[in-house]
Amino acid sequence: MNTKLYVENNKDRFINELIDLLKIPSISADSKYKKEMQDAAEMVEQQLKSAGCEKTQIFPTKGHAIVYGERIIDENLPTVLVYGHYDVQPPDPLDLWDSPPFEPVIKNTELHPEGAIYARGSCDDKGQMFMHVKALELMVNENALPCNVKFMIEGEEEVGSGNLAPFINDYKDMLANDVILISDTGMISKEHPSITTGLRGLSYVEVEVTGPNRDLHSGLYGGAVANPINILTKMIASLQDDNNRITIPGFYDKVEELTAEERAKMAEAPFDLEHYKDSIGIGNVHGETGFTTNERNSIRPTLDVNGIWGGYTGEGAKTVIASKAYAKISMRLVPHQDWNEITELFKTHFESIAPDSVSVKVTPHHGGQGYVTPIDGIEYQAADKAIQDVFGKSAIPLRSGGSIPIVALFEETFDSKTILLGFGLDSDAIHSPNEHFGVWNFLKGIETIPHFYKHFTQLKS
Ligand code: BES
Ligand code: MN
Ligand code: MN
């Protein structure tokens, strides 16, 4: 199977087809884009059909549709279930983009001499999901599809996959599989292929602090009445101690502690602290005492304010004590921490630290459990062999700090392992202005995926 040649011969078309998909603003969070979400689902279905899916279907949900496709060649052969998402994050702030987010352009950069595609969703996850569609086309056209394949491409990953959980329960039989394959993560660098072996869980909450029953004159009342913004910021500051450990009682109780060997193994992964600092323009790193940067952003839990507002933020000055202050807070969780439990612990603690001069309301948003893939199973081995075939060296196992909450549920529902075979780079700026995806990365992904199918089928039988 010469996947390199097929990719080389078809790459311009692959890129143009991806660009067509990237032009659709499929922003799941914004109800204004309902039609575009449907358009994107239809384009994905069309692409699955032309790649060789013999059966496809768009399943409407209470939110955005789920696209399904399959090519079953023999009931007795293993089945790979590909998961991905066609929805994207909102592109704002728009003025920070060098080119419009839904008008894809290819630019050459030092890191990407072969070009990179700039558009919202280019890496997360349209570009990476599309690698699987084109890999299927390759295997079908080259007569090299060794097993059955199913695709489940959702439109609500960026808003918490709320309708996917009931869907996988309702269609458990249709979705039955031997392994789940996802490209929605990254690799260390172009020279250091890696396979993501862990994802963090998530608990996302919103808090509201209420003081007086109306906005007040800050001269007439200031000093005598609790200012909800002052109180909120103080409460938030108290959630971390001087060692940057989270102060919520019970928060660390179930955190998985890695052995010294496991930590030493992790530390072998190439990492350049100076480059890390330079690449995001910071003077120094920050985090929990006793842990390295790579540990802090993968095997340790976090608590971060994602947004905070209240009071007067318009032009000029207004002397006011606002009635309310708000914040959105996310906690990244690690194996064994249960997100529902953590949400409860947060709520109880946050309410308990509020002075009686204000009232607080905690509203949970969404969440999910973390996930770890074993590296001694045939699933990981197949992925590593695929990497070896294409990159000429073994993959580095890598725990990621990001979350794909539905992954833990896959394992519960199907009892199969998930392989996170990502081709993005940290510098791709996912969720940020100027998101891009290297053409090299995109094509390497298409080239590598068929090797996974081949090795998985061999190891399984
Ligand atoms: N693809 C990302 C997750 C990711 C990126 C994991 C890179 C590992 C490496 C996914 O689309 C995402 O953004 N997930 C959200 C969670 C979701 C509930 C909004 C996240 O991690 O913030
Ligand atoms: Mn994603
Ligand atoms: Mn994302």
C-alpha cells in the first residue's frame, strides 16, 4: 500500500475540498448559524458518500445534527469507528485575524514551508476529521480497506456534546465497534510524532454574586456596602493558595498520583521551556509547586477563570457599585476525579466562603471525565506501528491537557479503547485568532491513517 503516492497525486484536490468545508461558518455556540451547521453536516455527508461510505445518514438532534456513514465489507472483520466534529469555536475577536476566519488562505511560514491553511476549524477539527474521510477514499480506491469502518461526526463538540450521549445510547448497535479512532489532538512536533494517551476531564461552572438590589452611587454607598465585584475577585483569589494548589476541600482526594518512574518517562519527551515561553510571550511559567510545566498542563488538575464581568465597562468612567458580578470558571480534571462530584464540591465551597453581605449562585454548565489509553494494548500498538511506517520512528506517548468529554463515555458504552491520533501542533492556534493547519500535517495524517487500519486488523485477528 503506497499511501504516500496516492496523497502526492491527489493533494491539491484534498486541500481544495477541505477549503470548501472551511468556508462554512459552522459555529455551534451561536444560534444565528443554524443553517450553516446543517449545510456543513450535508457537505460532510456528501464527502463521506464520495469517499466510499455505502450508507450515510444525517441524524437530527435537539441541537445540531450528527452525520453517520459506514462501509461494511465483512461482518467478521473488525470495525473502526471514526469520531470527529464539524462544529467550530466562534472566531472572535475578529479584528485579531490577519485574514477572515471563513475565507481560507494558504500561507507559507518558517514552520510550514509547504504552507498552512488559515481558517477557523482548519485544525480543530474539520481539517483533522477530513483526513479520515480522505484516508477512506484512499483505501477504497487502492483496494486497501482491510476492515469495516463507521464514521460519527458531530456538530456539538465545542459546546459540550450534550446530544451525543443519548445518541450513542440509542444507536449502540449501529455504532458497535472494536476501536474508536479520533484525530482531534496534537503531536509534539513534526520531528517528534506522538500519540495522545490521556485527556483531562472538565467541570465548567458559572457564578453570580449579588450585592445590593440595584446599582448604587459609589460615593453615597461606597465603603458601607459590599461591592460584588470586589467580593467575587477576592473569593476567586482564595481558590488557590501560595503554592497554586486549589483550596476546595476534597478537590485532590481522588487525583491519580503518578509513580516516579511514570514521571521520569514523561520527562523524556522533548520540551524546550525557553521556546515555550517565547512562543506565547511570557516572562515566566506559573503553576503548582513541585511539578514541571508538562506535568502541570497534563496530569494535574486546574482551576481557571475564563471570563469575568460586571459593573461599568463602557467608555470613560462611571462611579457605580454594581448590583451583580459574574464569572465563568473551568476546572480541568485528571483521572479518577469525577466531574459531577467536583462540581458539587465547588458549589458547596463557593457558597460557604461568601460573606453574608452578598448572595451567590453557582450554575453548572457541562463537563466530562478524563481519559487514559493503555499503551500495552493492540490499539496503541497499531497506532505506533502506523507512525513507524510513515515517520520511520516510534511515537512518543503524550498526555494532553485538553478535553474531549465524550471519549470516556465511548469506553463505557462500547467497551472499546480510543486512539487519539492527532496531527495538530500547539502553534496551530486552535480556538484563537489565526487558527491554521499545516499542509504537511494534513497530508501526513492522510498518509498515516490507512496504516493504522492495516495494523489494527492484523493485530486483532
Ligand atoms: N480538540 C479539542 C480538544 C483538544 C485539543 C484536546 C488539543 C487535546 C489537544 C476540542 O475540540 C476542545 O476544544 N475541547 C474543549 C472541551 C469542550 C467541552 C468545549 C476543551 O478542551 O476546552
Ligand atoms: Mn476539537
Ligand atoms: Mn475545540
